[in-house]
Amino acid sequence: MLTESLQDSRKRSFNVSIQCGFCSPGFIVAGVEYLKNGGKADRKEIKQAISGHLCRCTGYENVYLIYKVAAAKWGRRALA
């Protein structure tokens, strides 16, 4: 459900957060863990959650946005 949540967030906000897809699995796994541990729509917390992932295509702004939207809108329900 998290993947669907992230995709839905991206579509609704008209943003493309991940371009080539190489880093996508890492961001998705980090997102699951972030939401599982009660992650909030907080930029500092999101930055910490994705700090171990390297994306050479984006400036991370849209990645932050999608995490923020997913956390605010779905929270732990995204893992159902």
C-alpha cells in the first residue's frame, strides 16, 4: 500500500520525484520503515530517514514532498 500511496501522492501533487528508478527500492523501503515507526510530515525527520540513500537524478525536494504527503495523509495506514 505504501507504494500505491507514494504513487498516488506523486500523481496528485503533479510531481515526479524519482526519475531513473535506480534509487526507488531504497526510498520505498526507507518510507515503509519511516511510517512504521510513526514518521511525521517533518522535514528534519524525513531527511534523517533518507540520509543513507543517494539519488543522482533529483534534488530530493520532490522526495521530501512525497514522504511528507504520505506521512500526513496516510501515516501508518499506508502499511495496511
